[in-house]
Amino acid sequence: MTRLTDTLFINANVYTENEVLRGAGVFVQGGKIASILTQQELEHHTWDTALNVVDLAGKLLLPGFVDVHVHGGGGFDTMKLVSEPGQMEGLSRFAASKGTTSFLPTTLTDEADRLVKVVGEVRRAMDHGTSGAEILGIHLEGPYLNPKRSGAQKPEDMRTATREELDRIIESSGKSVRLITLAPELDGGMDIIRYLTEQGITVSIGHSDATYEEVKQAVQYGATHVTHLFNGMSPLHHREPGVAGAALMMDELAVEMICDGLHLREELVSYVFRSKPRDKVVLITDAMEAAGLPEGEYMLGKLPVIMRCNKVTLKEGGNLAGSALTMDQALRNAMTFTNRSLEDILPALTLNPAKQIGMEHRKGSIAKGKDADFVVMHEDLTVHSTYVRGSVVYRDPNEVEA
């Protein structure tokens, strides 16, 4: 992509961490946010005539979305990297078209040798760079999951974690694994949680049949995250709250939600936003390769799936199998389901996920010194354009260049 060093965005409704600035501007230097200017400051400033000026004509300037759980989209898939190394470039461009500016390619349960190769390819893609959304690292979803809660992953490949296998995978990734989903109740699970957190890796509880007490212990050992709340976990019961109940009750845990209207009932999405601390709700896509494509048959890892009416299910058994959700649609859905404002929902797609993977110093909000990652949206919250480090990586082809 073309790198713009000095750019001034003007006439925008800028959504900062604490307020919305109407008719405001953002000055970008070297891919970083150099300053945020109010409408009054813009009117009284004199700017270098050589400066690149982008007039947003009253559109919304939002921090770019951070998707920490996405397997694929647009026909691209993380697990195909072993045979098709170009998958990350395609996925990054598809993600950018939906307002995502950074993401964690997410793996599936598989043999150790294949996972080692996949994460190695993701690392190479990170080193090379992409022309769309930026890869921030890797989310390893499995194979250290409970077969009782396998969901749309192969239970035959699930196993307990060992330091030796984890070290192989982490080393191959160039230590870019940022998030690992595991079932803490498996043998040695608590020690593995402590081992991973000591390395700065966020541990998420998911595909788990843990009891409330086991989740409580996992939190004490360092777990801070829950993968796709209510899906693939022991449910809430009034005498045994399970993973779902623990996730709701423990403020130490951030919870992911797939806000597509299929994985969770709308009223439940609203309840989670009411019950969890504001900074502990993370919206994800959990998207697979069929996202953005026509209805039909696809693959999720080694399993054949069918997509109909934006619902992805296993060809055998009919279980939900990832999603066809995109981050811009997740935003619109969440606002509709909760009847909350854009300002209320936005952190769940931006700052909260960035915090969960230790990237809030660079990503997740429009603030001085952070990367200039923006999504420009119309009032109806459709994507006009997407910028990564101040450079345009997507523009709606139907729009006049801006």
C-alpha cells in the first residue's frame, strides 16, 4: 500500500476514547496520530499547502476494528497456509473491507506438525507485511480443548497440553502467539495457564466443561479471557454455574461474543452488555472462509460445512461451525440488539480486544501517539474507507475518492 507520511483528516465526527468531536480533524505523521483537532482549532490553523488533506465531509472517523478471533473470510482461511501461503494477504484485504484494521489469524485443532507449519507461515506473513489489515499475532484455538465441548472442531485431535509441544509452536511463530484458547480442567491445565501467562500470552477458557470452581482456579493461575461466550462450554445451572456462569460473574474475565443473531439470542447480548464491566466485552467474528461469499458448501479446517442464509453449519450433524459475520455487521447488530449508542458499543470492537492482547498502547482508539488505524463510516454505519497507519487500504469502489 502507499504510505502517507503527513495527512490531515478534516470535517469528521471523530470518536475518541472519551468523547465525540464534531467537525474535527486528525493529523497523522509517519503513520501515527500526531494530534486531534477540534473544529475551532481547524478553523484557526494554517497548514502547509503540500500537506495531504482528506476531507471526510461529516462522515464518522472511528478507531479501526480489532478482531482477535477470525479463522477466515472472502474465500481465505488460516489453516490453508500450509499449502497456500497467500491466504493471509487475501484475508487481510477482506477484513479491511469490513472496517477491521488489525486481527489475530485463528487456528483450529490439528496435529502438532501442521500447527507448527501454519503459525510459521503466519509469522512470515507478519514479517513481509500485508496490504490490508495488520496481523498482530496468532490466536491458537486448540488443540488443548475438551472433546465433550468440541463444537465444530475434530474431537479426535484434541489433547492435553505439554510444554514441549507449546514451545515448538510458539518458537515457530516467532513468539507471536498472543492468545490461546484451552480447557483448564484437562490434566495439567492449571500449570500450563501459569506457564503461558508468564510468557505474556493471554489465556482464554473455551471449548471447556469446567466447573465454576475450576474456572475460579484458572483465573487465579492467570486466565483472563473467555472464548465465544455460551458456545462450546458448560452452561449455567443454578447449582453449578459452569464456565458460562463463571464468565458472567467474574469481573476478571473478558468475554467474547459472536453477535450474529444466531450464536446468541438478541436479549442475551443485551444482558451481557448490562452485566459485565464495560471494558470486559469483546465482539469477534469467529468467521470462516465463507464470510462474504455466496451460499454453498465450504470447509472449516478438515470438516465440510454448508452456508445458508449467512448461517454456517457442519454438513454432518448440523452444529454451528464458525460464522459468516463481519466486524461492521457485528457493530450494527450489537447496537440494534442492545439499543445502545455507537459510543457505548464501540470499545467492544476496538479498545477492549486490543487490551486483551496487550496492544492497547498502539491500537484500539484514536489517541495521540497511537497507530493511525481508522475506519470511515457513513451515518448508516456502512464502510466508506479503511486506513492502516494512515494509509488507505480499502475504499468503497462506489464512492468518489476521498
